[in-house]
Amino acid sequence: RITDTKHAYPGGVASSSYQILINETPVELGDPETPLDKPSFRNTLSSGDRSTLALAFFLAQLEHDPDRASKIVVLDDPFNSQDGFRKDCTVQQIKKCGETSAQVIVLSHEHTFLKRIWDRLPPADRKCLELKRIGLTNTTMCEWDIEKATQDAYNADLKVLSDYYHSSIGNPRDVVQKIRPVLESFCKALGAGVLAENDTLGVIIGKLRAAGPGHQLFPLCEDLEELNEESLDGFRTRYG
């Protein structure tokens, strides 16, 4: 959490400082002269931590903007270096931005992350565009079929899991991040009308249990529950 906030006016210009408290240890902003053995943003926060913190400050500022209902919010690659749990939280916040702002534009190269936003929005409130090259020097903007693009991504993710399972090929951290998207896509493909396109793994498990033994995916509930809990526990272990 944020603690020890201070305000100052050096040279008549308003500024502020603060600390991040992690496991009861204060972490200061620091500067290039901060010793390496003293906790600071440089030696304690990961790239994902810093980008998430910056996004949190931006969203807090937007929430207190009295004119936000007329604002167009542009987010450039908001998922940078985030794990699965943080991505889901970011998607929820982006959705809230759309409910309180005139429009939200999200720019990203990551197809699967954009699909998380797409799945959580009503069809009337979403639109996907891409920049396409024309010749050697020009670019145009056109419609982008995100469903087709992410289906291709699903097949690629599935291959990553298969290669690691059979031959131990791949980075374990990258492999783990493929598990949830693949499971969610697999279940939705066999959902037989029970599952919605924007259902996450926890919601999927609940719907399958409610559907009962008559549903073809019901026998997988225990395994899906275990994988869902392990992915959440991984976040709790890392961030307390």
C-alpha cells in the first residue's frame, strides 16, 4: 500500500513523495544515488510492478476527474509485463473506464490480452481495428477479426503446452501463462450453450457444477478447480 506521503513546493512548484509498503518494509522512490542495499523502486519493484503502479495512479486520477464523462481515454499497452491475475484486474478497470468515459481506446500488440477485453464487452460497445501496411511507406486502418486472430493464438498456445509436456521445451514461466487461456477456450468450445464467450475460468467451473453430471465437461470440474486455485495461489505467494 502507499504510505508516508509528503508534499513540498521546491522553487514554488508543487511536488509529492511517497513510499510503497511491501510486507511491512517501506520502499522509497530512490534515485541513481540510492545504495543498492536500501529498498527502492530501482532494486525492489519489477517492470510489471512499476507499470501497474503507474496505471493505478492514472486510473485514480481519472476517477476523480469531474469531466471524465466527456473524456476519451487512450491506454497504450496497459498489460505490459503483467501476470494473468493483474491482466484480469486491468481488464475490469478498463471496462469501468468505458462505463464512465465517453470512449476508451486500447492499443496493444498482444492479441490474447485484447481478447480478454473483447469478451467482457457487449457487442454494441466494442470495435476492433488494426493498422495495415500499404506498399512500402503507407499504412491504413481497417477492421480486424479478433475472433479468428485469437483462435490462431489458441492453437499456438496449445502447441507451447504440448511441447513442454512431451519434451520439456520452453520457459516454465511462459508455459504457465498459457494454461488459463487454453482451458477457457477449450471449455467454451465444448460448452454446448451453457458457457458465455466472456466467462472466465472461475465462472466456467461454477456453471459446469450447476449444469450437473449431464454435461460432458462436468467430470473435469475437480481438475479445473485445482488449476484455478493454483493460478490464484501463485499470485498470493508472490505478492502476499
